[in-house]
Amino acid sequence: MSFVLKYNIYIKVQLLTLIFLGCAPSAPETNSYQADVIVYGGTSAGVIAAVEVAQSGKSVILVTPDKYLGGLTAGGLGWTDTGKKEAIGGLSRDFYHRVWKHYANEDAWVWQKKDEYGGRGQGTRAIDGSKRTMWIFEPHVAEKIFEDYIIENRIKVYKEEWLNRDNGVVKKDNKIISMTTLSGKTFKGKMFIDTTYEGDLMASAGVAYHVGRESSDTYGEKWNGVQTGVLHHQHWFWENISPYKIPGDPSSGLLPRISPIPPGEFGQGDNKIQAYCFRLCMTRNDANRLPFPKPKNYDAAQYELLLRSLQTGRKDFFTKFDPLPNAKTDTNNHGPFSSDNIGMNYDYPDASYDRRKEIIEEHKNYQMGLLWFVANDPRVPADIRERLSQWGLAKDEFVDSENWPHQIYVREARRMIGNYVTTEQDVLLKREVPQPVGMGSYAMDSHNVQRYITPEGFVQNEGDIGVKPPAPYSISYGSLVPKENQCSNLLVPVCVSSSHIAFGSIRMEPVFMILGQSAASAACLAIDNEQAVQEVNYSDLESLLLKKGQVLTLKHLIK
């Protein structure tokens, strides 16, 4: 056979092969993933929701923009805000049982003897029985427990996957069909659960939400809106302090971090949100202590207002160095000028990812500079300066983020406007809550929202509220679901449908886990019955949640 003939046959074979391949079914999309339920957000609520779906026999994928699981629970908030522990059940309570089991092991005590720490944060045998609990823990312990949940339940997790908020959510007939991340991965599901602190999936799905404080008239509340003159905690200036660079001279200009804008009328609504901070894990153990680093853009002038406050004789700077096991702390805001970066987060909820990163970095620099200032500036009263110099960041926490927490405390962002809006009337037990799916009990707690100039010409903070409910209160299923004409297969257990001040109580990590489990249970029922989440039979959901150990009303409190 001649070379030319052989060549012609070769070409024909290749052409036939190409035609055949062109007619063959295309290969499956390598960047497309499918499950019964897609959970978006690696917070404590997100992990618990995914666990509940898996244990209910449904397939689940947990997608999160975060590198680490557990949100604030694993991000420094180890001194748990529990309220009444009897109201915490289900998988949320199981988490704290696992904490107790960890610290029951002598090997867990590296930097401190177990008996030195004592019984802090441990549940009573009368309530817990064989399910003893501990409510205080180190960050890395919480993260390990969340990772254990994932491994035990064989849950698929995709980390550092950021939702494409511009056009990544595909809907049809008021149902989410899929969500796509910035990396190009597409996740398809029958049900979706938004467990982010920001509510990005909810917002991208076209669900109505609110940012900021409603007016007191919006829902007939006492504690919503601007609260000038209300001074519930210690986080306000006790003395009359001038806000100006030259005290008493307005022409000299304002000190940093004081707003020139009037605070608004009492009870008036606004778009402002309570302050954020990082919950730092600190230690005085020299073998595990990293001296506070000095931020690159350190500016001592940012802390002049704190200096003036300290020079009035305030000695409460160390009040919220709450002790964790192994000689560490969960250090929180305390006082009029502390770790809360008041007024610097207003645009965070709706901001782009890049802008959010800028806000987070500014908060980090502010808080890092604050510690450096107090520990090193010679103008700080010597007793306070020398005492803080003994402290530092714990070397064995957040080891790949320079020992700084990887999660900022997003105390409040978007809040859904759903089928039912929880308000202070619910928290204060002034009305019966329909279709309860969990309970809260912590005070309606809002940190300061703004720092302003009083009519008398002095600096003051506004927005700090703390009003305790008379007893644990129920949270309605309607606060977890959007209105059906907006989305029929989405549940939102973190950015729940509530007023600003009611959210101040709901926003505790144990409650987020409770609501995450309840949302996941409802999603599974909706799948089984081919229903919208708004159509789930409440009687069926109630029975299911009670079987799983959830606490729904006062009569169900754990004894």
C-alpha cells in the first residue's frame, strides 16, 4: 500500500473519530456538585445544620467562604453567652457535652492544672446527668469538635468558596436552583440554608432584609431605635470629657473616632449597627505568651480619647479578661473606649468582599494598636500599663494567622424580613410565639452603635442596651423562613427575621446552633413531602425536634 493511500485512510479514521466524539454525550461538569441540601456558611450553625441533614439520611454539602469551621465559637468566643442553660438542647447541647469530655481528660491541661481552673463553666450533675456540659473552652478545642462532627458524619465541605453575589444564584419559580462561587463551582440542591453571619445567600436570592435599627414605632418596641441617655452597662464615659483636640476648643477639630453628626432623635430608626471587635485569646504564661505586636501603621493619636478617660481615674480596663482553661482568656470589650471599634462598620453588611476585608483589617489594626498603646505609651497610668505588659497573645492559638482570631465578631449584619418578625414582645414574653423551634434566654444585648457630641459639648457613646427577659422565650419557625413569594426553599437560622433589639438576644452562638438544627430538620421534612419550607406541617416538625432533644417552650426546659 502506498504512503499516500495509507495517509488518506488515516485522515478518514481521524475524521470519523471526531464525528463520533462530537455525537457522544458530553462529560459531566467537573465544577458542578449536587446534594439534597446545600448549607452556605461554616459558622457553628452551619456545621450543626449539616450534621442534622446527614443524620436525617439526606445528602448535604457544606460550602463556606471561611478557611476554618465554627465561626465565633472557634474564633475566640470561648466564654459562652448562654443565658439559661436549661433552654439549650439538641446538637447544640451535645457540642458543650463534647467540650466537657475534652477537659475531663488530664492530657487537655497543658499550661494549667485542672484543679487550678476549678469547675468554671461546667453544668450541674442534676441537669446534665450522663451528658455533663462545659460552656467555657479554648478556640482550638471548639474547632477540633466541629471538624470531628464533619469527619464522623462524612460531610463534604468546600472551604474558601465565596458566593458570586452578582449573578451566582439561579432561581426558578421562587426556588433556588443553584448557587455558584467565585471559583466557578456550582452547587445544586433541593433545599438551601444560609448560615453566614452576613446573610449573603439570602440577599442574593432576592429575599427582603433590614440593616440597622428600626424606629421604636416600627414594631411598637421600647428598646429599638436611637437610645440617647440610656446607660445600661459600664460602656460609657463617666466624666465630662471634651471631644476636641484642644480641650474645650471646637476650632481645634475633633479627636479621632468621634462622629460630628448628631445622633438622631430618641427612638428614631437609622442604618447604623452595633460595634464589632475581635475576641482575643490572651495569656500571662510566659512560655506561651507572644508580646502584643505593634501594627505597621500605628498612630498613637487614635487613642487620645482613651487616654483622657484613663486619666480621670478609671480602673476597669481589665474587667472582661474572662478566664479560659490553660491560663488563657476570652478578652472582650469593656468600658467607653475599648476593643469595640464604634462607628467603623456601618457599610459592612452590604459591602463588597474587598470592602469587607478593608473593614476587617482596619478593625484588626485598631485593636492591635490599642493594646500596644496601653502596654507601651508612657502617658498611660503606670499601674495599667505595667499590668497589660504582662499579657500577650497565646502562641498555641490561631497559629497560622499570627495568633490573631480569624473571625471578626459580626454582632449584627443583615436581618431577614420573613414570615414572622421576632420583636421585644416575644423576648419579654408579652405575646405567645407561634410555631416555636427553639429558645433564647440571654438579655437583649446591643453594644454601642455610635460615639457623638452631647448638647453640652462632651463626648458620649450611644446604643449600649441590656434588658433581660423574665424567662427563656420561644423563637418562631416563621423567623427562619422568607415569605413564600420571595423564596420557597431557603431557610435562614442566623440572619433571622427579627428586630434589631430582639436580635441582640437571639445572636448568641448556642442559639444559632439550635436554630441551625431546627432549620435543617425542616428542610428534610420539606424534601420528604415535596413542599415549600413555608408549608412544612408544624405538628410534624415539633414532634421531630422534641425527639431530637430540642427545647421549644418553657414546659420543655431541661430539668
